[in-house]
Amino acid sequence: MASRDTRQEFEDIVERLTADYPSLARTGMPPWPRPVLITVLITGAVVWGFLSVAMVAWGLWGVALTCATVLATAAALTVRTHRWRAGR
């Protein structure tokens, strides 16, 4: 019971502070759910490991593949962020 009171009190304090200081309000994208985040991190680690091996094994082709993958990922994240901000 005490934890609920503490949580509510905390929420009230945060609400008053963000009303007084709007720059403190969270304006970023909402966080991903934990299972999605874990899946993305594991997939990213496996892909990065493959690309690291590809750069050594395939030489210039592996470097080109890695650069293309990094650029495509950056572009996808940029588009996602832009669409999210446009939807606000």
C-alpha cells in the first residue's frame, strides 16, 4: 500500500515540475517493450558479427556490404524518427 502512495506522490511531483519547467518533459520516442528490445539487440549483434567476419573474409566486398548495411540501418532509423515526429 505504501508503494502505491509513494508512486502517486512521485507522479504528482513530476507533473508539477514538468508544468513549471516544460523542458524537463520527456519528448523522445517511447521506449520499445523489453522483448522487442532484446530481440533487436541480439539480431543486431549477430548481424554485426557476420559483417565483421565478412570484412575480413571477403575484403573489399565485405567492407562495401558493411557500409551499405550501416547506411541502410541509419536511413531506416532516420525515417522512423521523422515519421514519429510528424505524427505528434
